Amino acid sequence: MQATIRNFLKMESAGGIVLMIAAAVAILIANTPLAVYYELLLDVPVEVRVGALEIAKPLILWINDGLMAIFFFLVGMELKREIVEGELSRPANVLLPAIGAVGGIVVPVGIYIFFNYNDPSAMQGWAIPAATDIAFALGILMLLGSRVPVALKVFLVSLAIFDDVGAIVIIALFYTSDLSLQALSVAAACLLLLSFMSWRGVNSVSPFILVGVVMWAAVLKSGVHATLAGVVLGAFIPMRNSQTGESPLRELEHDLHQVVAFGVLPIFAFANAGISFAGVGLSNLLHPAPLGIAAGLFVGKQVGVFLSCALAIKLGLARLPDGSNWASLYGVSILAGVGFTMSLFIGGLAFESTGIDAARMFDERLGIILGSLLSGVAGYLVLYKALPRQD
């Protein structure tokens, strides 16, 4: 039994599977008499006070602002590693996923705006279908096992990384509330201290983490979304220990990977995916907000990613990933429409934090679940047909 569990945890698709289970459990609970306890749990007030500094939020916001900062911290480290010595350090591997990511952001956003341009409150959610859930999408791809060419997997991961960068920029520019100059000053001081430690060649991770926690609290109080502190901190973790030659960043990334895959993201999914379908009819599905999100994820992502990549390849700017064909590239483009956790995260920023009514939050989650589900199933089926079978 223990060996079976260990083997499962080593599977590259395991994180996506656990994520699916967490979301399914949340939806199941939200549609039973246990729903009231689910809501009470998420609304539990949690308070941390150090002297005059007080952070008091319901549990759901600690999950979204705190736990997700750990996820973005991991994203920041992964991005640094890929740029310094990974796949993104090679120009030939950068252009195709970068172009695909741009198309995969612009077209879904355009589709959402098309459906909701005349509704100012719904327009708050324009960025929701721009996101790709790397854990979910990669988990579905890995269900096909050794049939998946390594280069195709690298393409999807790189595409999702660029997608995350785009989401980070969107959050920083468009989902920021009233700014506190005092808190921003503290965050800037932390940034300077991190830069100084990096310049001085500090090899220990602990001082960076300590400063990063202070920076997270300052950014949280500043009005800028606190998860951005995680990305910034990840970029400062030392890539190489000048004394031992080991990589503190790789070691920390390895330690956090399972924490994020089997802890942070499933908890986030459980806390945010609970949606009651009581009284849901065709009118709900055809409302412009969920329709724009679902169409943006399922139609916009595949069209934007595939057509922009195809154009780049036809113009000679890039080439198909090794071992793949046009059909498999199209299948991965469909998988990019699995937005789930990232879309839920942006949706929470767009509607919940701006005081939009609960009905709009329902619209957002309904569209995300529908669009992600369609993208996941269709992407898997296309790839199942497109990839050569192993004898």
C-alpha cells in the first residue's frame, strides 16, 4: 500500500489528479446539506497580530492571498531556473511558446469582451479566460505516458510559464486596489535588501525567506496583490552556492514542488470550486459572463495558441516541437484552455475583491468549470488520436 502511494506521488499526472478530486469534492459538498458548513469553514476569521501590525481575514482570503503566494513563489523560482539554465535559456525554445502565449491571451480576452462589452460589472472579469492551469493541463498530458514527446511537454510547460508571466502582469496592472505609500515603502526597502544580499552573494536561503515574509505582509497591506511578492522573492533565491557548487534554488524548488502540487493547489481548488447547481438552468449557462469565459477558454485558447504558433512556423520564425505534428500541437493548444485554478484566482480578484455581487461570482465559476472541462476532455481525445501508440 505504501509503495503504491509513493509510486502515485511520483507520477507527473498525480498533481492534476489530486486537483481534480479536490474540485469534485468541493462541488459535491456545495450541492448537499453540508454546503452550510463549507461556507462557514471558508468564512472562519483568522487573525495574526504582531505589535501594531494586524492581518485579519476570513480563511478563504488567507488561502487566496497566503497559500497562493507560495505557489507564485515556486513559479518565480521555476521561471528563474528556466531562464538561467533551462529550456528558456535557448532562444530556439523560447519563441514558439512565447508567441503561442500571446495569442492564447489576446484571443480569449477578445472573445470575453465580445460577449460582455455592454456590461461594466462583467467587464471586470475580462482577464479570466487568459490563464492556463499548468498542473491540470500537464497532468492531463501526462496521462498519455511515454507517447508524449519530451519537446511537446516542454512546449506546454513553457507556454504555461509565459501565461503565468502574463497573468502576473495583468494582476499587477489591473487588479490593484487603493495604494498605501507607507506599505509600499516597506516593500521597496525589502526589495533593496534582497538585491543587496544577492549582490553580496549570500548563499543561505533563510535570510531571503525572512525578508520575503516581511515583503509579503507589506505588499498585502499596500493594495498590490500579495502573491506578487512570491514571484519577486523567487527571482532572488540563489541559483548557485559559490562555496559548495550546489543549487539552493533547485533544492528549494524540489522541496516545495509536492507541497504545492498536493497541498497548496488542491486546498485552493477545494476552497474556490464549491458551486451549487441548485436552480441552474439554460439561462445561467447562456448568461454573457459564463458564456464569455467558457468560450474564451475552450474556443479562444485553442484558436489563439494554435493559429499564432502556426503563423510563426509558416513564417520560419519557429518550428514544430521535435517528435510532434500539427495534430499534436493542436491538441496541446486545446489543453491550454484548462484555466481552472489560475482562472478562479483571477476571477476572485476581479469580482469578489471589487464587491461585485455573489451572482457574478457564480457566473465566473460556472464558466471556468465548463470551459476547463471541455478543454481537458477535447485536448486529451485529440492527443490520444494524434500521438503514435507504443507497441
